[in-house]
Amino acid sequence: MFQSLQMFGPVALWSPFFLLVLAAVALLYIGITGPWRQRFGLDDPVPGKQKAYFLVGIALLYVCKGSPLDLLGHLSFTAHMVQMAVLYLIVPQCFILGIPSPLYERLFRFAAVRRPFQLLTKPVIALLLFNGLFSLYHVPMIFDTVKMNMILHAVVTTVIFVAAFCMWWPLVNKLPDWQTLSGLKKMGYIFANGMLLTPACALIIFTDTPLYATYTDPKAWMASLALCVPQGTLASLDLTGPQMFLSMSPFHDQQLGGVLMKIIQEIVYGIMLFVVFSEWYRKEREKEPNMDMEPRPTKL
């Protein structure tokens, strides 16, 4: 498969401009959290673990939107769903955990930022916003329209990413003033997320026919490829359709994509549920009186 992708050229495979942009963001972050940190109100050194979260997020963002996986996402629905799972279920967490709290606090001093963010990160709104947008995006008519328009695709992908950031915020942010969910409510929030994402996955998995023209119709497929392959390169290739790159039928590719999306979602939410439960259990144990410190009755 990778050998056959070479025909699309290095620009389509590796997105060098996007790589340079992300490298610049990473270097800026290293400067802000390192030698320039006091200029940005970071009095204490930023832990290496926190820096690692952000840089891993940058690396995963490039894998999703700049590496050959992005091109594969236009050839195979399975690759597309893996791309979506990592982009929306893992990357936002890395960024939330990787940005130091004082930077958030400086940003939230601006009412124009704080007020909309407070609204969008309210648990019920964040829950419905992300899952609703994700489900609507995978409605066949909307999906095909978005996949064939470069500007619309960039806007929709960014909006869903922001919604994913807002969805994860109540669960993973560390700011004391922004803790809107307790331990048990966090567990309920995770279960609700899993339930709300299920209908979209079920539609994809249990349908009787392929749903998306951009993975079955050669003309629609070529239009979607134009989003990541330069027009000159695309015009020089003799492409007949996505089937020339797949070892399975479009129908089975679609089903596999839905199954993998659900599996990755369950793994991510399962890990988060374990982390939240462990934290809640530890706090509850700390509230209990220390029985070992109580005086024991004297034997007669």
C-alpha cells in the first residue's frame, strides 16, 4: 500500500508546509515554557511530563493531518475513522494537559474568551455539541459535501476539533476554578459520551450498503483527493477509483472503519473511566478517619 502511495508525491504524503507550521508552534511552546517562561507569568518550572503532553499532541496532530495517514483517509474509510478517533479523542487531551495553568488564567482574563468558553464547556452543552457535530458530519449527504470542498472541510474539521476540546475540558483540566464535575459525575459523563457516539457508529456498521460517494463513486472520490493532492499531480495520474488501493470491498471497508472507531473510543473512554474512578476512590479514602491513629482500648 505505502509503495503505491508514492505516486501522489511528497507534498501529498508529508504536507511539508503543515509540518513547518507545527514545528514553529512546538518551538514557540518550548520557548514559552522554558527560557521565556517568566515573561508569561510562569514562575515555577514547567514539569517535563506536561511538556511531553503538548509535544505528543503536536506529533499526533501531524500524524492525523500531515502524514500519509491523511492521504490514506481519502482512500480508505477505515483509515479515515482511525484518523478521526485519534484527532478527536486523544489529541485534545494532550493539549489541555500540556498547557500550563497560568497561561489559561492569563487568557481567561479576557471576557471575550472566558464567557464563550464557560458556555461551551458546560458539561451538558459540551457533551451534546461534540457528539451532535460528529454524528451530523457522518450523515452521508453532509459527509460527501464536506469531503469535496477544501474550505468547508477545513472549517468543519476545525469546528469539531474545538468541540472535542470543549468536551474533554470538564474531564481533564486541572484549574481549580473550572472543576464543574465531581468524581461520580465524571463517570456518568464518560458513559453518556459513549452512548451518544454509538448511533453514528451503528449507522456505519449495520447499514446494508456503502453510504459515502467519496469512497465509491470515482468522480466524487477524485474531488475529495484534491483536498490533499496537488492538482498537477492528480491530473497526471491514471486513477480509476478507490478500489485500486483497497484489498476489500467499500462496504467491508466502511464496516471495519465503524468497528475500529467504536473500539478505539471504548479503549480511550475505558482508560479515562479507570483514571477518574481511581482518583475518586483515593479522595474518598482520604476523607475517612485514620483508624490506625485511634487509641486502642486497654486490656483489663
